[in-house]
Amino acid sequence: MIALLVVLVALGVGGDAAPLRHRIDVSASGAARSIGAAVASAHSGDTVIIHAGLYREPQIVVDKPLTIIGSGEPVLDGDGKHGLVLVTADDVTIRGLVLRNVGTSFVEDRAAIRVTSARGCVIEQNRVENGFFGIYLANVTDCRISGNILHANGRRETESGNGIHLWTSRRITIDGNRVSGHRDGIYFEFVHDSDIRGNLSKDNLRYGLHFMYSDDCRYLRNTFQHNGSGVAVMYTKRVEMIGNRFEDNWGPAAYGLLLKEISDPRLENNVFSHNTTGLLADGANRLVAVHNDFVGNGWAVKLEASTGDGRFEQNNFAENSFDLATNSRSPSTTFAGNYWDTYRGYDLNRDGVGDVPHRPVRLFSLLVEHNAPSLILMRSAFVELLDGAERMIPTLTPDALVDASPAMRRLR
């Protein structure tokens, strides 16, 4: 009798033991052919293995804790008619699937994978092709999105969704994903205390990264390349962007990074390379920028009059058409210890610091600010004479924007 009771408890039939976890195999040619049916029949904690094949079925609803794993890159195809996977339960893992053809919708936010009001999800090593929205998280906490590849073929912003889209979420990790061809590569709204690291977001129609009202987030070692307008940070507090690359964002209104109406941002060890404007700060209060490289941009930095109390220290400015531009006559941002390849001063005591202050705002940049077509004179002898005269006898450039301790050599 005691032996029988032990067996029953082990099987989860009696006592307080948790029920056994099972594995359910789904195959296009096997006994279990439907992913939806397998998920519906599974118990909490089960694992559903989806084997190689093409699966066309209605949107799969995951309403219990499950692990769903693709073996051999199985393909879920929505035929452009509906979303593919909807997760409404905590502790769901989705790994190794290929999700295709979600299809555009103007009345619903269709997604290859959508997670709603859940905790502890893991979405990793999936491939999303021709999605509307790729991975969509709404009211989600403590989830990880890692190692996914998302590629769409968007042609117009109005007909495209975002690659990785988060709304009202907290403590999310987005790590090592590759996103291209969407409206925004990564989009945040009302997201807090989250880490975004090691992602590549390129060739998206609008922004590589776009976030609003998303406080206390950290963006580490990401690359945002050749997007419509780079990265936009709006209405946010205490954001850290460290070790990122903002590259090849060209266009009449394009920039590597826009800071709009934010407070206490920190930029450190980033590279701004070959953008129309590297950094545009509009209403960015108490901005700290240290150890960044601004290389080969049209405008390295534009500071609007609404930006105040910032610090730029130990940054490199090289090969830019304009290192700094502003529309303010009395800016409160300070510059100290930066390297400027346009600096023409000297270092008599050889301490590595220029003995003459550097004025990074060119007079010609002020003229261009008010009359853009004057750019046609960019390489003319007249402009060189104009800037040279302004360096000798400053009259129009802002007195406050001066680096009193410019570095003589490029900083590492």
C-alpha cells in the first residue's frame, strides 16, 4: 500500500507534488499536426516541440505557461491575414521559429508574436520575415527578447509596423537582435528600467530606435545604421546611452541622435559617424556627453536654445563640416578638454592642453542656419576668409561656447 502511494504521488495523482511535465511533438506529417491543438491540449509547464515544416493555421493563443521550441526552423505563415502567436500567460518561452507574412492592418496591431499582460516571457532565436509588427509587448514585465532576426520590406511608414514594439512595460531586456526594413526598428512608449544592448537596427524607414516617456533605461553597445532619421529620444528622464554607434543616417532632416524635451541624459563612449547631424539637442536639460567620437558628420552637434546646463568633456571632433552649431546667443552648455581637429592653437608647455581657447562655432555655420542655400559656398575662399576673421576678432559667434582647455591630440 505504501509503495502504491509513493507511485501515485510521483505521478502527480495524489499528495502535494506538482504534476509531471510532458513533451508534445508537432509535425506537419505526424500524428499531431496542429500547433494550435497541441498548445490547447498542453498543461502548464509542458514543452511543445514544433518540427520542420510549413504550418498555416489561425492565430495561436498561448494562455498557460509553456515552452514552445522550433526544431529544424519550422515556418508559421499567416498568409498576410492575421497575427501568428498571442501570449497571455506568464512564463512562456518561444524559441527557434520562423514567422512569416503577418500582413498589414489599419485597424489592429498585428504581430508575429504579441505578448499582453504577462510576466517572465522569453522570446529568443526566432526569425520574423515580412511581418507588420514583429515582436509586440504590451503591459509586460521581466521579459527577455534575445537573438532574434526581424526583416520586413516596408516602403511607406503608414503601411509598416515596428520591429520590436514595447508599450507600458518594465524591466525588459532586449539583447542581440537584428532589425531591418520596419517603420521603427525598436519602439518604446511608457517603458521603464529596461536594458537594450548589442542590437543592430538598420535600414528602417523612420528611426532605428524611437522612445517616448521611457525613464531610467540603458542603451549599451547597439548599432543604429542607415535609418531614415537615426534615433529619437523624447519626453524622457535619466536615459543612459553608452558604447553605441550612430552611423550613415543621411537626409535633409536626418540625424544620428535626437534628444527632444528630456532631462539628465548621459552619452558616453558613443560613435557618431557620417550623419547629416550627429547629435541634435532640443530641450535636453543637464546633458552630459563624455568620451564620444563625432567623426565625418555634416554637423557634429546642434544645440538648440532650449537646451541648457549641459557638459561636453573629452570628446573627439574630427572631419566634420561643422563641429558645433547653435541658435542661442547665451547658451549654458560648457565644453572642456575636447579634441578638435580644427583647433589652430599651440601648447608651449607641452602638457597636451592648448594654451589658447577654441571657439568651435564657425561664423559660416550661423549664416547657413539662417540661409541654407549658402552651403554652396562651403569650400570657397570667401568662407575661409570669413571664418579666419571671426577667429581673430570674434563678434558674432557665441562667447559662452568656448573650450578653454582643448586637447592637442585625439583622445582614446
